[in-house]
Amino acid sequence: MAPAGTVADDGTIAVIGAGYVGLVTAAWLAECGRHVRVVETAPERLGMLRSHVAPIHESGLQDLLTTVMGDGRLTVTDDVGEAVRGAGITFVAVGTPPLPDGGADLRQVRDALGQLRRHVGPDAVVVIKSTVPPGTTQALIDASPRDRLKAPLVTCPEFLREGSALNDCRNPSRVVIGGDDVPARARVADLFHHLDTAVIQTDATSAEMIKYGSNAFLALKISFINELARLCELIGGDIDVVADGLGADPRIGRAFLNAGLGFGGSCFPKDVAALDEMAGFHGHSFWLLKAATEVNLQQRRRFVVKVQEALGGSLNGKRIAVLGLAFKPGTDDVRQAPSIDVIRQLVDFGARVTAYDPIAGPKAEPLIPQATICTDAYDCVRGADAVLLVTEWPEFEALDWSRIAGLVRRRLVVDGRNLLDERLLNDLGFTYLRVGRRPAKGARKRRRATAPLASPAVG
Ligand code: UGA
């Protein structure tokens, strides 16, 4: 419970930033019965939110916004002062995009705190929700009195997955709260008291390290299984069975052992790079992180090489259909998506690319102007020399593959996510290649002992 005499129990919470973390957190807090005021300054987002429209695609978010904005529990403004007036707790959930050197750009966090300095009194608590490198919150707490907030500062990193972010809010694996002001931490912990979950209270830097360590470790798992997948392609074995076998050991666990095109999105690539950059800044070479990133990049290149080899060594003039643009199913986010890299490489090699995604087409289009974005999967594959599966949307499994067999020019499917039914495709006359298993004999004859990594082929 919040200590008597504080304003934490007035039910009002301010959230600075209506991005994916800020807006989902705000909507969930409103769902829990709090009054929440969200600050958004980007005119397009603000306009949509003022019309109660979610500016991002996130499962269940639109319905929840309709409810909590409809009854006035969640309001939006572009005025920080108006939002934080009377709010017992203010979350800072602005972006921390990558800098060219891989480090996190903290300008938006600093700007937000600069504004809060003017408006937030000592009775409130300010919570850093943005992903900031370990040590950041403590440095802000230790800032000179001139730069310091009047309110105590704590960090409460998020562990939300895009596509299931609301569900993750409702059923978090854990809540982590870091800072040296114990009463302030307790007031934040009180927001989660009704959840059946562990609340870990610690110092700010440990809390931030938990956030980066979690993302980095999951990225390592993915790159590790992708390295094993490569070995399976060279030596034999089936990576999906291998992953099941490894994952059956509870010390390892099956999650994040799906071999494929590797990790993308706005978090893993950025956070791995930022942790590596930060380690380097402090004189430590974090080799595992460098390796995970390199393996992840190679995974995309190898996929293109696999397609190239399957088509006899050249992609020049070939018609390639790409199914899936989002960095993972359930989202329209294409940031650092494998699809973008893969399509750019295909185009560089002279291929003509069509692409389809259930929802991410409009977001991907400006990033890959050389590709034709289709609004229908069957249009996308018409006349294709190869169909590539890049994002494991369940609807791709449910496509009428016998119809596709009649539409393509050549019956070749290269599955970058091991989603499709091999037997079905083989019965329909497709050559089916996937990740982490040796290609069938006919296809193997054309392979070199060591495949070159993406050098442009002459047509
Ligand atoms: C990730 C973390 O899972 C969240 O806990 C964290 O809060 C979030 O980053 C963040 O820092 O904001 P997210 O980026 O939404 O969430 O996506 P994930 O579901 O973790 O997947 C990341 C990438 O790994 C995707 O490209 C996915 O295709 C890939 N992946 C995942 C694999 O290649 N193999 C797997 O077995 C699992």
C-alpha cells in the first residue's frame, strides 16, 4: 500500500509517450481502474488518439482504448504540465532509438525529464519505463541538484512482446522495480499488487541489467540454435527435433529455440548492440553479443544464397514471391525485419520481387520501393520461380497450396521459418527447402561444400 499522506492513491497516473510501450501500459492501467493521462506530441498519433483510434496494431488494444477512452479513464494531451498535475506517478515511456555506433539515443528521455523538472513536485514518483542502458537511472538520480528532479526516480523496465503486449501486461512473468528510494519503489509496486507475479525490487542498475540481460540472452539462444541449424544442414539431423530435445531439459527450455531467419524487431537488435556498445565503452569486449549479431546477419544472407543455389546459381531476372514482411507474426512492425534485408539482397542480385503480408505491407513499402507489394497472397505467387516464407503467419500454413501449385512458374518453396507441411508440398510436386535440415538429394548435388555468403551472381 502507498504510505499515508502521499498522492499515489488519487488514482491518477501520467504516461509520457504513446508509443507501443507507453500506450499499452496506459491502457492496461486504465483497465485496472486508474485514471490515466497520456502525453503524445506527434501530431498524427495525437490526432488518432483524440478520435479514440489506436495508432499501432496490437492485439486487443483498439477494443480496450474504445472502452477506457469512452468512459474517460484514459485521456490524451500534448501538454506535459496538464498531464502530470496531480498525478502521483508519472511514467516516462519515450523512445530510445539506436545511434549510429549502436548506443541508445537518450535525448527523448532527457527532454521528458527536463519538462518534468518544471512540473513534478516531491510528492510524486517518476518511473523510467523506456529501455535505457544499465547505469542510466542511477546517473540521473545522482545528477547535480540543478539537474535533478524534485520527485524520486525509479526504473520499471518492460518485458512486453509485440503482438501479445496487453496479455503480457495482464500476466507478466515478473515485475522489476529499481531505485534507491524504498517508499517510491513501494508506491510503484502497489500498481501491480493485484497480479499473481513476482515483484523484484532492487537497485536501478540491476533492474536495467535484468532488462538488457533478458533480451540479450534470448537473442543468444536464437543465434545458438541457428548455428546448430547450420551444422544440421551440413552434417545431417533435423533442427526442429534437436530443438525439442534440447528444450526438454528444463535448464535450457524450448522457448526461443526456433531456428529460422533470426531475430528482428525494434528490441533485440537494438538492445544487443547497445549492451555491446556499453560494455565496450567500459573496456569490456562482450564477444557473445558480437557473435550473436554476426550469426543473425549471416542467417539472412545464407537464406538468400539457399534460394540462389536452388535456382541454379543465379537470381538475375528471377521472379521471387516473398510471404511475410512483419518481423514476426501478429504485428505490422517491420523495424529490423529479416524480410527487408532479404528483399534488398534479392533485388541486388537482379531478382524481381513481389511480397505479401496480412498487415505489414503499407509499413514495408517505403523501405523496399523496388519490390511490388501485393494485397493478396495468390497474386503475389503468380508466375513465381520461388516462393519464400519469411514470417510465420499462421494463415500461410492455411493457404490453398494446390492452387498455388497451379499459379507458380516453378514449384519451389524456401521456408525461412519451418512453418509449412513438407509432405503436403512434396505431394503437390514442390521442392521444399527449410532451415536446419539437409536438402533432399537432388538439390544437394548442386550445393558447394561451403556456400559463399552473398556475392552478386552474374545472370
Ligand atoms: C522482445 C522480448 O521478447 C520482450 O520481452 C521485450 O519486452 C521486448 O523485446 C522489448 O524489449 O521491448 P519482441 O521484440 O516483441 O519482444 O519479439 P519476440 O517475440 O521476443 O521476438 C523477437 C525476434 O526473435 C523476432 O524476430 C522473432 O521472429 C525471433 N525469434 C523468436 C526467433 O527467431 N526464434 C525464436 O525461437 C523466437
